[in-house]
Amino acid sequence: MELPLIPTNIILIDNLQNVLNGQFNNRVRSTGYQYEKYNNWEKIEAWTADIANENPGLVSRLQIGTTFEGRPMYLLKVGKPSANKKAIFMDCGFHAREWISPAFCQWFVREAVRTYGKETIMTQLLDNLDFYVLPVLNIDGYVYTWTNNRMWRKTRSVNAGSSCIGTDPNRNFNAGWCSVGASGRPCDDTFCGTKPESEKETKALADFIRGNLSTIKAYLTIHSYSQLLLYPYSYTYDVTKDNVELHAISKAAVKELATLHGTKYTYGPGASTIYPAAGGSDDWAYDQGIKYSFTFELRDTGRYGFVLPESQIKPTCEETLIAVKYIASYVLEHLY
Ligand code: 9B3
Ligand code: ZN
Ligand code: ZN
Ligand code: ZN
């Protein structure tokens, strides 16, 4: 009866600290932002500034480019600053309608700053790696899904000689570009664009990655829906030289993911697991030499599809975070 008193006191002190944090320096972060709702771009943009300002020792914000419609593309660098760190790049919001994707990038950054110094794995990750998190790649498209058409997928760039708008950003990279599973017609949802990196958004991402190739050791791109964990290649049925390792990582990551809510993921090379398609960012990143390159397709399997209810944001982000932390930990232990 007496022994539990000491641990109970420690827990109480810990709770007290959390309560104090919530009431003072972390007020905006912990009470002002609604991570379990879908946020519009105006809110997400303000959040990128807030989260960086409130966590100066852990988060910094940089601009990597400007969208077609002129919006700044903000990238968050998350990690404990120190010399010669390797990094993991993660983007969300390639496809405008896949709203759970940006929600996950926001969740990830919140959990990083919330659990750093409290949770062993996250602390190790942020002490030894930086995460570059791009909360929304296709900002113009995302805004359009809030204002005009919830099912929009592509960018919002004008196509010469056509009244149809937009290019599929995940068909716009220089990886077997437009050879399979992509369209050369501007009116199609998988239009590959006029050339690789024709979009300002994909060019900005590719330029940043090319400029940081010596540090970026993993590339994660978050889509929905289908509950898949994919790795290269999608542009060919040929498997990569790292197929055995990528298969093993994926198998373990989806197993970890399922431990929380039982959510089942399928995994494998993109071409044979979802469909053969060229011009994707994961294949491009892999061919740049980033061995650990993955595409997540988050919940669900079609019941709600892109219009995943807000009630599923929390469980989806929780389980995805487990898989991302698994992959990041693996990368940290296998730096190359
Ligand atoms: C597609 C490609 Cl081309 C790739 N390299 N990796 C993943 C996908 C699947 C996503 C897409 O762009 O169609 C799912 Se929304
Ligand atoms: Zn997608
Ligand atoms: Zn998808
Ligand atoms: Zn839960």
C-alpha cells in the first residue's frame, strides 16, 4: 500500500508540469490549434509560423518556393540542432483531395515537439536526425478543394492550348516520365505536365532535395486512400536492388502500425501493388540515391475514401506515426 505512493507522486508532478505548460508558454500550440479537424490553408500557414516560433530550439521554418498562384511553400525543419545531421524528408498534400495527408504532417510535427524529451524513441530521433516536413505540396489545389471542388487532385496551373487546368504532381517527376499510368492530355486527372518538373511546386521540391542529397537519407510521401505502404518502382515492374530490404522494412512497419487499432496495410513495389505509373516522387527520389523511399496511402479502403471523417484523424495519425517512427528508427540505425 505504501510503495505506489512514490510513483504516484512522480506522475502527479509530471501531470502538473503538463498542466503548467498548457496554461503558459505552450498555450497556442496545445489549446489553440485543432489537430483533429481538417484545417484550411490559411490556418495551416499560420500554424507553420506558430509552431516554429513556439519551439525555437526544435523547429525552424524555411521557404522552398512559391506555388503557381503565388503562395509561399513553407518547409519545417524539425530536430535538435547539431553538426552534420542526416535528415528524413516527408511531404504531405501532393493530391489536393487527400485531406488526411496534410492532417498527418501537422500531427507529426505536433507529436515531435510534444514528446521530445519525454518519449525515448522520438527524443533519439530528433537528437540524431532532422525531419524536413512539407505540410502541403499542392497548396493551390488544396485551397481549391476548400472553395470549389472537394474532389480536385491536380495543381492549378494553366495549360497552354487547353481550357483544362492542372498537372498531376505525382506524374511530374523525372522517373520514366509519362511512359505508363499517366496521361498526356491536360484534361485528365493524371496529366503528366509538359515536361518533368513543369510545375513550380514539383520543381521547388526537387530542387530542395537535389540541394540536400548528401544529408537526406529517407523520403516519405503521404497520400490517401487504400492503406498501402509502397516503395519503388512504380514506373517499371523491375524491382530495385534494395527490394529485399525495402520489403522487410515495409513488412515490419505495417505490422507495427496494426498493433494500435488493427488497421491492415498491404505493402510492396508500387507497380505490382497499386498500379504501374511513371513520374512519381518516390521513384525519382530513389533514383537520386535516396534508398529509403516510401509512399504511404493512408485510410481508408473506400468506405469514405478521400472524405475520411474527422473522427478518424486521430486514430489514423496515431497509427501512421508508429509506422513513420519505425522507419525513421530503422534509417537512423542504417545510415549510409
Ligand atoms: C503513384 C506513383 Cl506514380 C508512385 N510512384 N507512387 C505512388 C503512386 C500512388 C499515388 C498516385 O499518385 O497515384 C496514389 Se494517390
Ligand atoms: Zn495521392
Ligand atoms: Zn491515393
Ligand atoms: Zn486511438
